[in-house]
Amino acid sequence: MYSKKYFIGNWKMHGVKKDISHLKKIEKFIKTFETHKISSIFCVPYTILGASTSAVNSKYVKIGSQDISHQSENFGPFTGSVSSKMVKDLNCTHVILGHSEKRADGDNDKNISKKIDLALKNSLHVILCVGESIEDYKRKKSFDVVKKQINKAFLNKKNLKKIIIAYEPVWSIGTGIVPNSKYLDKFFDRLNKYINKKFKINIPLLYGGSVSKNNVIYLKKIKSCRGFLIGGSSLKSKDYIDIIKKYYN
Ligand code: PGA
């Protein structure tokens, strides 16, 4: 068993300045908890990244963005885009890349691979999201789809040390449906072995998709799982804290 677990919040298009109070409450909780056990990271909207990093100490709660530009790691004539340099300048440490909601909105494997390079150029840690659709799941293609997404994302990469992978079945995101823990246990074990063999590195694998205080006990049974990417249940400090409490109960 690995000791440190990731509890990563993905706020998506939620949160304004006043909601940073939730991050403050979480910071307070983490401080009193056994901090060495937890890596607490919140990926909030661009608009409150700076205010969030100013409000909490990164020793307890780290802040990340939910995407970056694929055009440049620096500056350029790209209206509406935000680069890894800009995110880093706000003292962010992480970035989510390849989330299925961004993929559905046009993000593709090539861009995602490029974004990983650009994120790493500014020393951001990458949370790479992968996962299959319900159709692929029904056709028993889950592993093939995830394998392909990872291989394409890691094409020509020399250093994978700053990468975390979040496996999120698309049909589980925001639906309240979570795959059976025995199925997930096997899936994670297979994925872990595949990555170890192919890339010669131990990359933390997380589960994402409808994680809540009600199912975290079941999800804890996934042996190769190093933590969670949490959407809806990360928006309120109480829900998020309850997940951690249940996990360590
Ligand atoms: P959810 O979202 O926990 O609300 O299902 C997870 C995610 O999309 O990262």
C-alpha cells in the first residue's frame, strides 16, 4: 500500500471569490489531520486561481488550473487563451489535462500531448484524464481506449515524473453511477502493470467519476488506486472533508 493519497477537487465551471472560504476550511481541516497522508489539490476556474493561491498555504492545499493553451508555454496572439507560464505565475502547481468535458468540446490527443509538454516546461504537475464512453464500456473496449489515450498523450515524452493519471469512465462522471469495485480493482491492476512495463515508471493512478462520501469506502478497495479526482463533491468543504474522514475511518 502507498501511504500518500491524492484528493483532487475539480470545480469545473463553479466558484466565485466568496467560495474560496471552502478552501480555507479545507486547509484548516488538513492542518489538523495527518497531513503526511494527504495530497489535497483544487483545480478551480482561471478567474479565482490567483485569489485561491493567496488564500491558502500550498503546504496544505495546492491549487491548479483545469486546462492550459496548446499554442505556447509563454505569451502570444491567442485571444482567450491562458498559458502554463501564466498559471505558474499565480503560484499554481498543477493542471488537469484531457478531461472528457474538454475532449467533448474539441480537445484531442495531439493537443493534449502538446499541452503536457507545455505544462512541464513551466514545471506544472499534470493530472491527465482518461476514460471510455458507455458505448466502449459495453463493447468491452475500456482498456483499449484508455491504453490508446495514454500512449498518444505520452508520445515522445522523456520525463513522466510529474504526471498523475485519473481514470474517469465518462459514463460515471456526474451520473452517480460508479463501476463495481472488483471490476475497478482488476482494471487498475492491469493498467498499473501496463504502465510500469511500457514506460518503466510508477505513475499514480486515481479514480474519478461520482466519488462521494457514500461510495469512497467501496472505492478504497481498489488496491492500485492512489486517490480520487472529485467533481461535484468537492464544491462544498463539508462534502470533501467527509470523503477524507470516511476514507481514513
Ligand atoms: P464528478 O466529476 O465527481 O462530479 O462525477 C468528476 C470529474 O469530472 O472530474
